[in-house]
Amino acid sequence: MRTPLEEKALDALQKYSLLQPGDRIAVGVSGGADSVALLRFLAQYRAQYRWEITVCHVNHGLRGAEADRDEQFVRALAERLGLPCLVHRCDAAALAATQHCSVEEAGRRARYSFFAEAAGESGRIATAHTLQDSIETVLLNMIRGTGLHGLCGIPRIRGNIIRPLLDCTRAEVEQYLAALGQPYCTDSTNRADDYTRNAVRHRILPQMQALNPNFEAAMARMTAQLTAQWSLTEELAARAAQQLQGAACGGALDRQGLLALPEPVADRLLLRLLEEQGLPVSAAVLGRMRQTARTGGRLEVAGRCWYFVAAGETVRLLYCPPQGIGPLPLSLPPAEKSVVFRFGAQKRIKLTLCNKIVANQSEKFNISLLKNALDCDKIIGNSVLRTRRPGDAMAAGKTARPLGELWGAAGLPALLRPSLAVIADEQGPVWAETVGRAARVAVTPGTKQFVIIECMEENEYENGQGHLQGNV
């Protein structure tokens, strides 16, 4: 007799065409209950559907012996099931510093990059997200502020990524593993409330379930309904895009046609303009774009070089790169405690001079703040503030890499890079916007004085923050 997990997972495979006979599948397995259940389920039906399964595990280098234990558990489980196992080891904390993001986000990027490589162009990536994961995502999005899409939860299919257990509850996962007599690993960090998701899991969800014992089922119905509505909005937006592009020319949209659309469809079109260029999306930017479409004009939407233009009968997103900025001579250390430089029309670069750090705070400082700090005594000769030049390279870690490569690793589109700020001395770049400082000018406990560098938009700069220098 099949368990509820098997019934739901098999139904999802058929209903949503998640997998086909003979598919190659890279299965992400952390060693936790959800991923172990997914692996056992797929392994159970692999012969029937002729699936080619590869077990994929990532050791993020964050939990010491516990992470090594999980790795060995996954290796042993794959061997017992007769499946190949690929393991990728990375330093998620170091990646986070390089990519200018949280450790969680750096780990997620590393995982999916590894899974994609293992799956290949024609393979599928199977992850073990469950109904609880989807509900937590909805609640997190509500806390942060979200639109309709954020209330749909985790998508069942995204590209070649599939989630067969998305309808399954945690209780059903545990029931399935118990029926198999299958042990699993427990991640100690999941028990702490340090991460926002864990706080939602341990504090908010239990209260919701206490108020409504059928809360999970109710959320499943809600997300299903909202997903259907979102899909309809996507379809209408796709149709409208074809019509509006046909009425305009050169990649623009017909302005009056856009304004005549129902607001959710028009908003989706505007969001697609931003998403296609990898630009940041927010309700504030969307609101300003909507207003500009009505009144006409030119709106800067992504700092320094991307503009939403509504003129005459069309609206469009334009990229207007600067023709190179700088060089502006810098004094390191600066003569004043705080100095702010103009960098183009909309950006300000602020330098704050600091004394040597307190020894017992040095480790915490180097992890958090000092990525954008330069040891003044390590600067070689004269220094300047400018944009990138051909041949610019920098060792943010152990190895020197071209600035373009470093920015690409941080996820910055190529078209945005010409407007990014760079500080260089006579030996080359010592700091680059979003990447941080070069290893050779890193602050250490023995540093006597250093500068902390901050990038600010025009609307972030306030009078009195420092002496404003010339326009670069």
C-alpha cells in the first residue's frame, strides 16, 4: 500500500509532467529528512521509469564535523542504493564576502550552480522542497512586503528544476521514512532562531496552526488559487507585450496601450522590462515607472545608467552608459575625518577615516565591515577614483582576477559595469564597487589607520555627512 507521500508525489509527476521516462536527474541531497525522502522515492521508481539518477551533495564548509558527517551519510546512502554520488565542497562564508550577499544566498547560488553542472543541458534538477517550505516562503514574503507572485509560494517547476514533494507535509515525510526504516541527519542550525526562516518555522507557524489546525491545507488551497491567477496574469501580459510591441517599434511599448491595460497586467509588463535586464525590482520603482508612463519624462531606475523613458507614443527602458568617469586624485589617508566625492550624476563615494581597530573586535570586523576598508599604509604611491580601465584586475582573495570576472561572479550584468566605481593606486585597483578591497590592502589588527568606503545614491546623501569634493 502506498504512503501519502508516494500518492502525492506520483500524482504531481503525472499531473504536472515533472519527469519523463528515461530522464537524467540530479537530486539535491543534504542528508536531511526531506531530501532523503525524495531520493528514496525516486530510487524506488527509477527502474520502472528508467531514470538515470545522480546524487548531489554540497558541503558548505560552515558546520565543521557536523557537515562532514552529513557528507559521509549521503555518500553511504548513495552507495547502498547503487547510485553515483557527486560532492561539491565550498566556503560559503568566503563566497558571500566575494559576491556581496548573505551566506545563505551564497550557499544557494553554489548549490544550484553545482546541480546544473551535474544535470547537464538536458537533465532535470530535483529538490526536496515541501508544503511547509512553500508556506514559510509565503509568510517570509508577507513580512518583507510582496505582490501576488510572492504569495504563490515556491514554484513547482522553474526551468529544469522540479519539486516533486511540494504537496507533501513534514508529517508525511517522516511517516514515509519511518515505514522504510530510513534514518536521516539533523542540521543543528535549523533549531536556532538566528535566521528569519527558522523564526517563522519555530514561532509563527505553530501559532498559525494553533489558531487553525487545518492551516497547512488552507495555505495549499490559497497558493494554488493565487498561482492560477498569476499564470493568467503572465499569459495576459505576454499577449499584451506582443500587441504593444507591434504597435510601437525598436523594442518600445505603445504608451497608450500600456495605460489602457488592467493595472496588474500593466505592472507585470513593467516588471518584465526590469527582469529582462537583471535590474532590481521593488514596489517603489514600479510605482515611479507607472507614474512616469502617465505623465511622461525620464526616470532613472537603477542608478546612473538605466532609464525608463515615456515620450510621445512610446515607453522604453534605455541604457545610457557614462563615457568613463574620473580619474579624480585621492589622498589616502584623507585630510578630513569624512569626505564625500561626486561620482557621476547620481552616485556619491564616501571615505571615513578610522583609527586602529580594537584587537578583541578584529575578527568580527574583518568578517562584517572591513570588506570595504583599506589600510592607508599599504597604498602604493598616488591613488585615484575612476571607472574600470582595460586590463584592470584585482586579488580580492588569493588570486588576481579581471574586474569584469569579479563583477560577473557577483551577478552584475555586463551593461552595468562601466558605471561602477574603482579606487586604484600606482600598482592597480585596490577597491571596486560591490567587490570590495584588494587583499593586499586588507585591514589587520596591526593597522594604524584605515578608510571605510561607502557608495550612496543621490537621495541617500545628506548635507553634513562630509566635505563634498568635485564632480567626477
